[in-house]
Amino acid sequence: MRKFALGDVVNSDKGRRGVVRAAFKSRDGQQFYAVEKDGAMDYLEEDRLSLAPRVELAA
């Protein structure tokens, strides 16, 4: 089962924040995600990502 859904904001292990745009499995069965940051795509393993904390904005 996937840990992240499309549209989730995630942080990578290198401190980059992006949005999950696609999820897929490798031939070995490992879960990967395509994460967009500033128009560029990174393809990262599931264990290298964590959910970014939600920021509540004041009204």
C-alpha cells in the first residue's frame, strides 16, 4: 500500500519539499514517487520521503 497520495506535500531526506505527482512500483516491487519541485521532477524511493507538516495560516 502507498504511504503518500497524489497531491501530498512531502520532504525528501535532503531537505527538499515538493508535491507528489505520481506513484509507481519498480520491477523489484519497491515503491517510488515522482515529486515536483519548482517545475522539476525528482523520482524518489518511499523511504527517502516524509510527510511535510501542515501549516495553518491565520485568517
